[in-house]
Amino acid sequence: MASAQSEELTVPSSVKIVVAGGFGVGKTTLVGAVSEITPLRTEELLTEAGTQIDDLAGVEGKTTTTVALDFGRITINPEVVLYLFGTPGQDRFWFMWDELAYGAIGAVVLVDTRRLDGGFGAIDFFERRAIPFVVAVNVFEGSHSYTADELRSALDVGDNVPLVLCDARDRESCKTVLARVIEHAMSKLDPAMA
């Protein structure tokens, strides 16, 4: 008589990463480019009333904005699933950032060299909360290129913060950024891995 053997069900561990940055830097694009599922987006059309609040300099063609969050998922392997939470970029929605960052192992601060000042708030947010983060420089076509030292100086981040060039539209580029966040977060947990 054959006995029934039970198979163990593997429940994957979840890892949370926050994608943050200023208005119009490409957070929604990054989450969408790398997610294996159709990402959850909470985008709304920019309105005439918003033009008095939202600075469209450098992103004149932008027609929508995230008003709550973006959400995506990547299965790393059967044991690990990565969840991405993209934040809204405008200051008036920052009250949600604490909730979105809760439980995150690390973050991506996405910046645009045409408007680097848009990254200051996100850098400050993660520094104050001691959440490991990398600065990902979204390379827009036609934007000026800077050296790593120039970018670090302009953003006031030291060598202890990884700086990565990326194209938020390109899946492989985004995967590289996320791998760097995980490596950086792990090195904070175990300095021997640095």
C-alpha cells in the first residue's frame, strides 16, 4: 500500500524596497519597468489648479502624477519575493511616506540631474530614519552628465551611499539598482559583507 507523502509548501519571504524621489523623476516608470506583475498605479491627471503647486520645469510634458503609491513585485527565487512601493513625489503627499517605508529593508532615491534639488527631501527622509538607500541617477536623454564626485557634492551624500546611473525605462538597469539596494542593506546588517 502506498503512503501519501505530504509536500512541504514553501512560503516565500518578502522583502520591501521603497522607490522615492522628487516630482517627475521616474519612480512610476522604474516600478513599471521592473515589476513582473502589472503594477498598481494611483496616477491622476495633472489639473490646472495643480500648475500653481507643481513645478513642471524640466518635465513640461508630464500629464499625470502619483497620488498615493505605485506597487510592483519581483520574484527573486522561490524563497524570496521583492515588493516595490513607489512614493508620490509632491510635498503635499509626503504624509504617506512613513507608512510606505515601514518595514522596508532599503530604498532607492531616484534623482534627475536637471532638477537635483528634488532629491534632497527623500535623502533627508531616509537618513533621519537610518534606512539604507542608494541614489539612482535617472539618465534622461539630453541631460548634462556629471561625475560621481560632482553628484555627491551637489546632493551632499558621502561615499557610504552607493550612487548608480540608471535608465528607469530599462528593466535590466532597474534590476541593477535594486540589487545594489539589497547589497547595501545587507552590508548594514553585516558589515563583513561590505
